[in-house]
Amino acid sequence: MNILSMFQVSYFLTLIAFIIQRTHLLMALLCLEGMMLSLVLLIPSFLYMTSMINISSIALIMLTLGACEASIGLSIMVNMSRSYGSDLFKSVSSNKC
């Protein structure tokens, strides 16, 4: 099993876990971080195998976007915990305006 297929399997496993974990926001955020980490490892290794030159800049951009996504998700989770007392999606109603 080569390295690309391992990263693809890890991406799809975290995608399946993200689909399954719909109740807690923290578990959804962890699955999103796993997906981002596997993409950060998958795309530069694919570009390296196809002899692309600018690998480090793409990895740096993806890590930056992953950090932004993590900080936004953490701030949403803290706001939900303060407002509703937990990170359950069931306690949040979308009908409140």
C-alpha cells in the first residue's frame, strides 16, 4: 500500500466519522481537523510524485486555512457552550430569529 492510498483512506475514514458524528460539535470539529490534516499530507505528496515544483507554498496555504477553520470552529463551540450549556446540536434550534 503506497503513501497516497494511505492518505486517501484516512481522509475517507474521517469523512465517514464526520457524517456519523452529528450530535456533538467537538467531535465534528475533530473530524474536520483530521480531514484537513490528511489533505495537507495528501496534496503535497501527490504534487511531489507528479514533479510539481512549488510544493511548500501549497502546504503552507493549506495549513493556514486549517488553522483559520479551527479557530472559527473553536470560537463557535465556546459561544454555544456559554449560551446553551453544552455542545449538543439538539439544544440549538434553528427557528429562533
